Amino acid sequence: MRMRAFLLSLSVLVIASFAVDPSAMQAPSAVQATREIKVISSAGARAMADACTAWAVQNKQIVAMAILDWGGNLIESHAMEGAPMNAIDTALLKAKSALRWRRPTSETNKMVRSGENLAPTFMNDFPQPGALPIVINGQVIGAMGVSGADGEKCAQAAIDAVFKGQATSAAR
């Protein structure tokens, strides 16, 4: 009988120690149920494509590009005359990788090559240099992938031209 009483008191003690303190819970009115999300407009994406194309022409390069919104939806794509048939697909894969990993694909490429992180290779990402995330006030609002010689330079020129210093290409 003593053992049963001891076990009963022990179980009450254990249950009491895991009980939730009601004062520690947030009141429903204190919970932020929504948040503001910036999106790249169609006009902004078109302006980025135009700026990247202008940079490529100035630097005597032929590129193709894909611009994604924060959810990975394709907003704009463009291939210059003479771009290979698979160039837009390549730009899209690069943009998706930059968006997922929230960093330039050149950085992800270095991580994979060094063996630091092999996840991109088995997650069907395309960690090849040429894409940048687009970040405003710490929020990733999209990504731009460019297939061609200096893709990240072209994407950076487009981000700088359109967002005029308000956006960066690093989420950290």
C-alpha cells in the first residue's frame, strides 16, 4: 500500500512539473497573424531583364535569364539572340537554387565542391555560379538566374539598376 501511495504521489509530481504556466502563454491578441511581404512586380522583373541584357551587350556576352518571386514563381524570362536552346532552363534552375539556399549560387557551388555541404546535389538543385537572391531589408523577395559567361555580374548589375541600392544579394 505504501508503494502505491508513493507511486501515485510521484506521478502527480511529474505531471505537475510538466504543466503549462498559463501566464507564459501569449494572449491571442499578442500573436502576429500576418506579415508584410514585398513582391517583385512584373514591371520590375521586366526592368531587371532589360538591365541585364544591356549589361551583357555592353560586355559583349550572350545570356539568358529567369527572375523568380519569393515563392519561386517565374515572373520573367528572356534569352538574347544566339543563346543556346537550354539557356532559359539553366537560368531557371540556377535562380531556384539561389532562392532555396538564400545565397549566390557561386557560394553554394563552393560548399558542394569542398564537401562542406552536399545537400544541394541530392536535393536536385543546380549549384552552378550565375544566380543571386534578391534581398530587401533582410527579406528574400526573389532571385535572378543568368545563364552565360558572367551570370552573377549580370544579375548584380540588374539588381543595382532596378533597386538602386535598396536590395542586396545576400540574406545574411
